[in-house]
Amino acid sequence: MSEPLLEVRGLVKHFRDSSGLLGRRKGLPVRAVDGVDLTVAPGETLGLVGESGSGKSTLCRAVLQLKRPDAGSVRFEGRELVGLSQRQLRSLRPRMQMVFQDPDASLNPRKRVGDIVGYPLALHGIASGAELRREVGELLERVGLSAEHHRRYPHEFSGGQRQRIGIARALATRPKLILADEPVSKLDVSIRAQIVNLMRDLQREMGLAYLFVAHDIGVVRHVSDRIAVMHDGKVVEEGPADLVCEQPREAYTRELLAAVPVPDPREARARRARLSA
Amino acid sequence: MSEGPLLEVRDLSVSFTTEEGVVQAVDGVDLDVAPGEVLAVVGESGSGKSVTALTMMGLSRGSNAAISGSARIGGTDVVTAREPELRRIRGERIAMVFQDPMSSLDPVHRIGDQIAEQIRAHREVTREEARRRSIELLEAVGIDEAAKRVDAYPHQFSGGMRQRAMIAMALSLEPSLLIADEPTTALDVTVQAQILELLRELNRARGLTIVLITHDMGVVAEIADRVAVMYAGRIVERGSLDEVFYDPQHPYTWGLLGSLTRIDRPRPERLPQIPGAPPSLLDPPQGCHFRPRCPHEFERCPRVPGLEPRLPDQPGHLDRCWLDPTEKRERRPLGEVGS
């Protein structure tokens, strides 16, 4: 196996529950991420599934050092990220980007699409002027939009197109790794497949690796080479995507899979009959 | 099945006047819901499924709304009924639960008080009687230690328990029809399974008729007896659960079923996708609304196809597509559900 692109070891992130609202005693730390190990190889997709409160979103933020971990190590391209200064991290940011769940919340409605997609290029001093405009046009076409769209504003696009804009922005700096946090869960079913296919095409063309975080196991299994199942801040099971779905080892994974509705009435009936027997 | 339908919707249309023009949200919807059945209305955002549901409760009215057609429950047409009559129907005959329980639960009042208050507003019962009834309802929807939890506030409940409490409140006046609009969409998958089981149980044990509004074909397969597929304001296909899943007649339904991910089947290399996006309801395409995205478009499609039975052996299976059934079976992509 090749050198991992991302290697997370013993990652811990906890929050102090000063309000007591999380149902624990006041002042006791909540271990949102509780000793997580995972690796992502170049060009690979690692799917991270878990229910709400499992810690998957906090894990993402701790990997990107948007939230500083309390313990553990995050190595990206062999380099330790934990403990780096903001300035040192900034020089690495172009190589690891993020795609968010809600394109509406992550795209500035007052900016033109060209400025949104071109911003990372300008920020990191990668391109400017005519070259930047040409790059932006290429990026828009690469995600299935048109170069002419750069003059428009986000509200002029459909939800699926806005997610394409978010992906184009993430691709602008030619990253090696994209952390995608529920990238299709707000999209309608008929649009979801388009975005999933687009992400796979881009992966092949550009040699991208994804850390694909989602609660929808069906989607995760479709896009992932490997799946890690998170529960209560820990990765409880990890393995090849088909194996985890077809022969889950852990009770929690089995419970999760058994709860996924099967879009096949005969199979759904047979499963209910098995469960009640 | 000598009984007539519990709910009978005929040529229901709802449009809203907006700054940008008239939005035709619901466009000639026909539905029958038989007593004791679970009907799933499935569609994407903008399909008109939620506006249809709200209209059954008389909740889509407004100065900018134009509603035509009829929706009869018992002897009452909720489209034309006056507000006092609607108030009697809501809760008593039709009740509704929503995706977000906090839209129905008041955060500053105890759960039990909210249920009891609703009962006392409609029935002449004592405070004690209403409280006893609230506890029974909470028990009936599977809340443990209901006698204790009846005094909890909504924030002390988990998402799944809130959804159960909202269902308890909806059932408090013993309605015959429950409309559930995306009741499990905001829930984790394990909690979703529990709520679906609860709805199945209420349907089985109490004969509660359910109209379930959802975007999720998995949820549909788990609970529905019959299915209506909506697209851009219209029902494009309607039939029994198995007819719609195993012999789908409308190309939009093919697309929906084809693009599903399955955890119990080998995964395809590419997920079949429907190109494009749903049309603007300000200016929908002429004729079939799915036409611009349909790979099977031909010269008849610019005329609106009626929602009709087209299969002699499936009289209750209706669709809105001009292709003849033999052509459909030839063109329909196989390898998905039902193969």
C-alpha cells in the first residue's frame, strides 16, 4: 500500500459542557472524538458514517485543524498538522479543501460565482487577472456548469448547481484531499445521483482523495472504497465498503444497517417477517 | 371494500401569486384514500406534495392563494368549508404531524399539559380526565414511564420522543386520518425505523388511515399500501405499492427508482441519474412537466397526458405518460428494483 495521504492517530477532541444541556454533569468534558485512528490513501474515498452526535463532524473539523485537537496526531502528506501555527496551516490549506452540506449557507449570496470560485486562487496567490478568469471558466465547465456562469449570483442557480459551485471552489487550488461533510444530504433524490457521479468523475480525472462524511449509508457505500463507522466518538468498525455493508462485524454496525429502509417492498416485507420471527 | 373513500380529492389545484408571478404549486390532483390504508405521496421539493397535504387541513389558504377543486372528508369539502367548520375537522377528523416536532410543540409548556389542553378545548372532560388521557396517549405511542414523562418539557425529550409526543397530540381527538409530512426526515436512521414501526402499529391496531408525505422511496417501501408519485405539481403515477415499484409506468418513476442506492445489492459503477432539474412552477413546460428531462420524449408529449389507467390488468394503476404500455416495458431500464 502506498504512503497514506492522511493519517489520523489517537485523535481526541472534547468539549466542556458548561451548561449541562448535553445531559451530563456540568463541567465534565464530553469526548466528542475519543481516540480515532484512520487513514486515507491518495485517490481513495474513505466514507465516514454515523448518526447525529457520533462525532463525525467534529472529527472533520479537528482533522482540518479548524478545531484544535486535545490529543493525537494528524499527518497530511507526511507532515504533522497538530501544533502548526495558523500561518503554517494556511500554506497547506490549498491541498486539503472542504465541501459543505448546505451550499446556500456556504456561498456568499452577494458575490458573483466567478469571485466565489476564484477566491481561493486569489487568496493563495495562485492566479490573478486573465489567468484567474480562465481558470474559473475551466473549473465551472469541469463541474458541469458553463464558463459564462461566472457573472451570475448563487440565487440564480438550483440547489444542485449551487453544490456544483461549492465543488468548483474546493477544486480551485487543485487539492489532493477533499473533506465532504454531507455533500448530498440536502439535495433532492434526482439531483443527488448527479452530484455523486460528478464527484466520482472528478476523483478519477484529478486523482482526488475524499473523506466523505454522511449519515446515509447507501450513498456512502456507493462512493467509498472503505467505510469507517463512528459511534459515540469512536470508530467502531472500519473496512472495505462492501464487506462492512454485507458482513458487518460489530453489533452497532448491524443495528445501523438493519434500520436503513430498503427501497424494495418485497425485501422490506421479508426483512420485517425475519425480525418479528 | 364496500366503504367509500375516507378522503376524496378531485382536480385539486393550488396556486400562489408571488412577486415573480403565479406559482402553480398543485395542478389537478386526484386522490382517494380508503379507510385503514397507508397512502404515500412521494416527490421532491417543489413537487406539490406538502402543499397538497396542507390544503387537506385548510392550511394553504391565504390572500395570495387560489384553491380550486375539492377535497372531501366525510361530508365536508375542506376547500370550501368555513373556518369554524375547519376547526372542528382539524384534530377531530384529520390531524397532521410535521418533520419538525417543535413546530407543533410549545417549548415553554409541559408535554402533558399541551395534550390535555387540546383535549379540553374540544371535549367536556375534567382536568384529571384529560391528564389521564394524555398519559394513555403517551403510552400508546411508546413513551416509557409515561406517567412521569407527562410532566416533561419538549427540550427534555430526544428527537424521536418529541416525534412520538407530536403523534400522541395528533391522536388526542381520535382523528380517522393522520397526515404525516416527512415525519422521519430529520431523525437518525435507527430512530426513523422506530417511528415507522409506530405508524405501522397505529395503522394495524387502530385502523388509523395515514397519508405519508415523503421524498424517500425507502420509507415508502417500508410502510405504504398505495403510492402517488408527484412531480412539478401533478401526480404522474398512482398505484399499489408493488405496482409502482415492480411495474412502474412513468419515466420519472423509473428515474427515481433507478437512482436509489441499495446496501443489499452490488453497487453499479455509475448511479443512473435523471438529467437536469425540475422546472420552475412559474413557467412550467407545456404538456408533460417531465418532458424536458425525459429521454423518451416524442411528438405527443407537448399535450398534457391525463392520469389514466393504461394497463388492462391493473385498473387501479394510473399514470400520466403518452407512451403505450408495451413501449414502456421495452424502454424501461431494468436491473433495478423488481428485477
